[in-house]
Amino acid sequence: MSESSPSGTPSSPTEEEKFVDWDGPSDPLNPFNWSQTKKWRVTLLACFMTFVVEINGTAMTSAAEQINDSFHVSDATFPHSYWPVLSWNIAGAAAPLLGLPLMENFGVRWSYLIIYAMLIIFLIPQVLAQNFATLIVTRIITGGCSGVLANITSGIVSDIWREGRAKSFSTSLYIYGLLAGLSMGPVIGSATVQYTSWRWIFLSEIIFYAALLPILYLYLPEVRPDVILTQRAHHLRKSTGIKIYARAEKKHTSIMEVLRETLVRPTHMLFTEAVVLSFGLWSAFCVGIAFMFTQSLVQVYSALYNWTFFGTGLVQSAIVIGETVGILCSLYQDRIYFGSAKHNTENPGSPIPEARLYLSIPASFFGLTAGLFWFAWTSSSSFHWMIPTVALGFVGFGMFCAVTAVTTYTLDSYAKYAASAIAGIAFLENSFAAFLPLATQSMYRKLGFNWASSLLGFVALGLSFIPVVLWAFGKRVRERSPFMGKAGHEG
């Protein structure tokens, strides 16, 4: 078949099918060639939206007592109030497996807008819920929507930024939006319930999300190259009548191929790739901690300082402060990573993948682990509330650095298999987020505040050795991996 000319028009007037391509390496419609202003506008909007939709996951935890009273639910022997959060997490784990491939095929812009509109619509029955089951069921829908919307941000970043510091920082910004949104949910929820009722948590989300819809419509462009080329080909067929197509239009992906990419390969990698499993556990523990804090901080601060839901919700902003310090430090981490290229004897000129881990090692030991032990042994009424609260900031810093290291190292090392590796890790993250908090209430009651948090500290200590081992033996691990190989450390 003959190719199209750079201008996007057929190269010869035959009836043969022709293919459209970019108008050369500088085609302004190619997302890689957008202006820096447009790229950063799209990046910041996508990361901000990740922050916004993740708030939906945890905001209602601050209103557990009020919701329980409304629906006659008791947390006396089991945290039944957590079921709507659990259903949100389970859907958040499952929906992206099918939702993200559909967005890849049909385009990000309109898929995003439709799913976002569904999120708003299914918040309405949560405002009007007359029974607890309504909350649980509708939270499955909003959790699925939030999961897809949050996860596509990494795809948006990859579609508009070439490899380099801008893409690296954008990925860190995405992780920040995800973690900070989860931690800020109880803060916003507690402030809302302090002055209104629990229904206003969902109503305020509807109002705020709806206000953002026109901004998304105006400023979220299509970023998928295949979709942009398909739109160009459709326009040329319509205007010239000549059979000209985008190559993506001629690719027919079967359901089995989609399932293999979204379910089979991630599962296989999770159980056969030591890096995916170990990093998945490390990252999942951090995300699980974020959800556990929505339960444990209520128990600790209400028992020690007689705080109400308002104070126990606001105190979680300390975690966000630590994560903010982490995003600032990521700039230095990126400098170290890209500077490692001049020392790379394995693949000269390209950064060393293990250089992604440098900041995460001290952050995991002295931030995550030390922060948990600090919080554990200052959880006493004899200490001022600020002392354990500062520890939460250290935990937030460690959480951010660990999850960022996992994401960026996986993207660098697994190359074309990175999406499957990330999917396997995300499954563990959502599983820990869904089920780990169910044990929080019982654990803190039976072990006591000191030893319950210490148990988490010991787990964090063990997991903190994972990046150390990979830092020391990373090259050998990559050589033995059937998925990494040379592609795993190409620049």
C-alpha cells in the first residue's frame, strides 16, 4: 500500500488504501510538539483532577459517626461504617482494567468527560440515600469512575512528554495528587460535617465537580496520537472521498487480546517477577497506611485528647505536609537520576534505573519507618498532640517517596511491559487499601496504641530493605528478568 505524504493527503490518485501520518517531526498536532505552556496546562489539570477525585474516596470517613446514626449502623464490634469505602476501593481496582483500554481506543478526551459526568450523576443518590445499602452500591460506581480517572493521568503524562526531567516531575506530581487527595479527604470531610450534615459531603462534591466540568471541556484536549491521526484521516476521507486511514483504524483487537493485556499478563508478572511483587507490597503498604489512618487516627486522638471527628479529620493534613516536602525533594531526586547517565557503563548516556531509588531508601527508613515508631511511642496523653502529629508528616514524606520510586523505577525498567507491571502493583495497592483498614479497629483495641503502630513500623522496616537490595543487585535482577532485558534500561 502506498503511504500518505507528510501533508496528510494521498501521494497518488489511486483507489488503494493509504495511511495518514504526522506532517513531519514538527507537526503541531502531535502532542509531543505542543508548546510548553499547553503541556503544563494539561499536566497540571490532569494531576489536579486526580487530587480532586481521590478526595471522594476518603472524605466520608470523617462522617462515620453521623452516617451510622442515620442508618442505625454500629462499629462496636466491627467497622461496618467502612463498607462504603471498601466498595469504592474494590471498584477502583477493577474498573481501570477494562476502562483504560477503552480510553486508549476511543480517546481520552470524550471518555474522560463521560466517565466524569457519571461520577457526578452517581453522587446524587449518595446525597439522597435512605439506607446504608444505597451508599455501598453507589460507591461502587463512583469508585470505578474515580479509579479510571485517576489512573489515566499517568497515560496523559506519557502521551505529551518525551523522556526527561519534565516527564519525571510530572509523574511525581501525579503521585502527589493521588496520595494527597486520599489524605485530604478526611480533612475536607471533617470541616464540612462540622458546620453542616454528612449529606453535604457528597452535595459539595457534586457542586465542585460540576463547576470543573466546563474547565475540563475547554482545556482537556485529546492526547492519544492514534486517536488524533484517526480524526485527521476521517476528515480527509470526508473532504476528499479518498480511502485514507490511520493505521490504528485497521487494527482490530479481540476481546481475548484485551483480557491478556489487562488481566493475564499483570497477574503473571505479579507472581513471577520479584520486582513487581516486592515493589507492589512496598507501595501497597504505603497506600494501605493512608486508608488505615482514616480509622486509627480517630481512635488515637479521640481517646488521648478527647477530640471530636473535626480534630481527628484535620490532623491528617500533617500527612499532606510531609507529602508536599516529598514533591519538593523529588526535584533533587530527578537531578541525581539524570546525573547518573555519565556513570552508566552498562548503557552509556542513559540514566541508571536504580538511581531512581536513592531518595526512597532514607525516606523509607527515616521517614516511613521512623515516623511510625515515633507515632507509636508518643501516642500517649502525657505528650502534647503536636509531637505525634509531626510524626505523621514524616510518614507522609516516606509514603510519597516510596510510591514515587516504585512507579518511576517500574516505568523505566519494564519499558513496553510497564503498563502490565503497574497494573499488577495497582491491584495490590487497591487490595491493601480495601481490606487492611478492616483490621485497624480490632488491632488498636487489642494491641494498644503503642504496639499497634509499632507493628506497622516493623512491617515498614522489613519492606524498607527492598530498595536497598534492588539498588545493590539491580543490574543482575534486570538481566535475569524475561520482561526487562535490554528494553528495561534503554534511555
